[in-house]
Amino acid sequence: MPGTGVRLDCTGYLAPEERLEQVSSSLKGVLAVHGRLVLAAGPPQPCPWAQNVWFEPTLLRVTSIADAAAQLRGLQRNWWPYAFQLYRRSELTREKLPFVAAKPLRFPEPAPSAPLGSFTWLDSDQLLCSARCSSPFPNGEPRFVEFGEDEGPPSRAYLKLFEALTLMGAMPAAGQRCLELGASPGGWTWVLGTLGSRVLAVDRAPLAPRVARMRGVEQRLGNAFAITPQSMGAIDWLLSDVICYPDKLYRYVCSWLDAGLCSNFVCTLKFQGREHYAAIERFAALPGGRVVHLFHNRHELTWLRRPD
Ligand SMILES: C[S@@+](CC[C@H](N)C(=O)[O-])C[C@H]1O[C@@H](n2cnc3c(N)ncnc32)[C@H](O)[C@@H]1O
């Protein structure tokens, strides 16, 4: 019966696979951990590692799977299970709820606009749910129609850029000028070339020949950080997937912000072990930007910035 839920004074943070430690250690007031879902006291806290944030979670006491589905439907239409146990029960609940297609996106198709709630079974008569989550994708996992390596992108890194641009809701337009650092073998360059932008792709290693031949792509071999705002002039997008210390990337990005010569950024922050996590806060504090963990990131975060 709808209306029996108890709103909890906490927020839920769903950690990516193998990143539970990063999520739980970055939160204050951890109350409980259910699989990869961490509940921490009070309103939302900054947590770049979280894959999906469950706002205002509610505890539902239920008498059956049908009752659970009815209570969820009473809150809103679209739901997706996060199952860390009671898998069959989760699946049966999903089957009783309105159908959610969750089809892989065909990039550059936009992210779904409909809100998607999340629920998880805690035991056979209690369900935790959130009608409002930070991600419109099931458990914060955007899936895309993929391309084989023989068809186009020479690495799977293109999926990171698909996801980053989809989350930003912005794309390099045809003819826009992009500087791409750490481009080899060319997964990101292939995306940018496909969008029709003009790309200077810099790496010490070469691009795959078929990417280097794409219209609008110019390849430069050498140290990416040797390219300065002054030597390059105004650009529309700066994209970096360079393997380097995050502090080095931070100083480089600041040189572009200070010069005022670029306003759209997609930059991967790469980590080895737990070192250099202090750089996360520095990136997060840059005006107009945000730090996220993409589903397609590994031990990395991505700093995104677009003009207001
Ligand atoms: C993760 S790979 C990039 C993959 C690429 N985004 C793609 O989609 O195929 C990182 C790249 O950074 C390059 N790299 C690392 N340090 C560099 C530097 N200082 N200057 C130029 N390239 C660098 C490496 O050669 C490597 O190709």
C-alpha cells in the first residue's frame, strides 16, 4: 500500500565496481553499506567517485513483491534495481514495474530525460529506494552501441569520450577547433573526427593510420605539454587523456583558464594507488567544472567543464 515509506535522513552513494573504498572513505558519517551502496548521514556530500547518488532514500516495508512494485509505482513511473543480493526477487519486482527500455545509446543521441529511480531489497520485507537519482542511466551505467576496432576507433577509449560528452550535453561542433593531448592510438580522435571538428592530436606515439587520415585531423608527434595557449591561440575544446600526474595536468589546465582561450574541457585524471588524490579537490574547485567518475573510467576521474 503506497504511503508507508519512511524517508531516511541520509544520502546513498553507489560505488563503481572495485571503488567502494574510494567512495566510503571520502564520505563523512557513513551509516551503512549494502553491497556497493553506501549510506551517509545528511544531505548530499561531494563524492566524485560515486556512480549514482540516491537522494532522499526511503525505506519501504512490504508484504510481497507485488506490494513492493505497487508502492514503487505510487512514488513514480521508472525504476531500476540495484541487486547485491535477493537477485531473483529484484528481477521479479522489475518485471512487475512499467517497462524501462534502457537501450544502449547511439552516440551522439542525448541522455534520457525521464527520471529513473533506484531500489534495492534489504531483506524479504524491506526495500530501500530513491525516486530521485543523479544519473538517468540504470545504476549510473551508460551503455552505448559499440564499434569494432576494424570499423573505426582503434581503442576502446572512445567510450569514455562518448560518455563524457553525453553527460555534458554538449559536443564539439563541425568545424570547431579541438586540442587533444595524449591522442594515440586515436579512439578520442576518431570521435572528434566523426563529429566533423578540426583536431590537433598530440602524442609521442602515432595515431592509427586510418584515424590520422580522417578529414579535419592533424597529428603532431611530441610532448603534449609543449603546446601552450600562446603558441596555439584560441580553441573551442581541450581534451586530455595523457598519462601524467594530476598536478601537472592541473597546472596545464590553469594556464588555459588564465589565458581565457578555451572554455570546454574534458580531462582524464589518472591515479596510481591512492597518491595524488589531493588534486581532486583542486580540480573540483575550478569554477564551472565538475569531477566525475565515468562508468568507462578505471582508476581515473574525469574533469568536465563547459561554459554556463
Ligand atoms: C591512455 S592513452 C590515450 C588513449 C587515447 N585517448 C585513445 O582514445 O586512443 C595515453 C597516451 O598519453 C601519451 N602520453 C603520455 N605522456 C605524454 C606526453 N607528455 N606528451 C604526449 N603524449 C603523452 C601516451 O603516449 C599514450 O598514447
